Amino acid sequence: MLYAGIALHKRTLAIHTVDAHGALVRKADLPTQRDRTTAYFAALPGPHRAVVECTLESGGRVTATCRGTFVAVKEGHPAYHRW
């Protein structure tokens, strides 16, 4: 299993992927484009888990935060049709 931390910004993504031992496998700064993000993960072997963290700022102050964990599942998995 590989684990990716994704810092989502307005125009870019900072992605760091590590293995189960915490060793860095790959990192990238990408534009927020679906094809570039898909290509990043398609180039890595095996299953992945990704965590996205975001903040919303207004007037220089953080007004909201979010965190989501994403895992790809195949058809037949109980969570497949939940989203």
C-alpha cells in the first residue's frame, strides 16, 4: 500500500507519496488538472490511499478547513456505489 498526502491549493497540488515504512516514493507539484493528477497515480504500482487537506482563507484568516481520505474500491465492494 502506498500513501499520498495532497495539499490542495487554488491552482496547484503538492503530492508526496510514501510506502508503508514512510520512505518517500515520489513527490510532485502539479497544476489542478484531472489528467495530470490521474497520470501521477497511474505511474505508481499497487493500491493507494490519499489524504487531501484544504483550508479556506479570507482576508488573511483561515475560515474553514477540511480533510478527506480516499481509497479506490472495485465494483462489488460495499462502498462502491456510495459516492
